[in-house]
Amino acid sequence: MITAVIFDMDDTLIAWAESDLDWAAIERAHLRGVIDYLTREGLAAPDFEHLAEVMEVRTQAAWHSADITLIAPHLGHVLVAALIECGIPAGRIDERACLRAYGWNGLPGVHAFPDAAPALRALRARGLRLGLLTNAFVPMWMRDRELADLGLSPDLFMSRVSSADVGYLKPHPAPFQRVLDGLLAAPEETVFVGDNLRADIGGARQIGMKAVLRRSADQEPPSLDGPLAPHASLTSLAELLPMLDEWEKDSKQSTVDS
């Protein structure tokens, strides 16, 4: 019996395809807020250009390493290390305060898929417990701001987890287990919905969940064979609840037949 559904966030619930983002400019805008915070705290703020360069190098290194180790980058840790490298005494740095000053929020051109909120509400109305798992660089409390801004209330989810908070990226089993623990759900009674074959589908299957691939309408349906193969795919989240109902019906019929 399926009692819970866990969703990936980016390109599953929220769409990035229409965004055209200058990440360097975005990073610099956020770092201005950190510089202002340090100044208010009476600290000698580092040279802005130097801090921006150090952040870029450290962020790229963290993600490059993560591709190999699956150890999740964390914006707060990278930011603190960059500030120390730029001469701020470690004992004077409050990571949480720096992250608040960084001011993460929704980004231009990024929006919730139109089918996301109705599907989430329908699943909740059916009594299913909902979870969220994102391979994000920022802690979940920062991504909650995005959810709210995009009309997807964080309260829709019983358990919300950013890999940054766990220390490992999908497909490592640790972040999946963290969400399951928050849902009080077993893997075999949980469905995971995501857009990435390796991180989402392979990771979910590895821990024992059913895995559903969200694909765009112009993508070919994926193979349903192999360790990275989903159990099913869909192009709209409106298809999910009927799919779950069909699986439940088949499961009950199999029990009767046996």
C-alpha cells in the first residue's frame, strides 16, 4: 500500500527552463548583503572583488568534488571558509546570520509548474503524506522561501530535506532516508517523483522505493529496464494520482489472485 510520495524540487515541481540567469551577477548581489552585514557588525569587511573571486573558486571546487564523492556542498560552509580566507576571524563569523544577510529568494524566470499545486493538494486530500528532497546548495529553510514565493506552501509537505543539511547528495541513500524518517514511512510504501535518472530514479530504487520520472512532453519515454529505469514516467503531475490508483488496484488484484 502506498502511503507517501516524495518529490524532487527543481524541474519536478518548479521549472527552470524559461530562466536565463547570470549566476555570477546573482552571487555578487547576494554577497553585497553579506558585506553590509559585516560592516554593521563592526568588522572590517573584505575587499568585495576578492571575496567574490574566492567564493567562485570555492563553490566550483565543492561541486566538482561532489560529482565524485556525493558529499553535498553547503553555501554556509563555503561562505564561512571564504570569509576566513579573506581575513575575517573565524570566531566572529555567525554562519546563520551570514546566510540571512545573503538573502536567498526566488529567481527571475523560475516558476512553479502549473500542475504542481493542484497535484499536491489532491494527493494530500487522498490522505497521502508528502515529502520533498532537493539536491540544493542551501539549507531547506532558505528554499522554503522559494516554495512560499512560488505558491507552494511548505506546509504541504510533512518532511522537507535539502541535501546540504544532510551532508550527501542524491543518489546517496542518506538524504532519502532522512525524508522517509520525517514521513514515518517505509521505502516499499513510498513513491519518489523526480526528473533525474541518476540522482532521483537510481537513488530511489536503490533504497527500495518506486520511482516515477517527470519528463518533458518532447522527451521519449525512458526504458523501463535497468537500475536507473523508472517504474513509470509522466509529463504532467496530474497523471500521478490516477497512476497510484492503478498500482493500488493491481496490487489488490494480485493479492486476490494469489
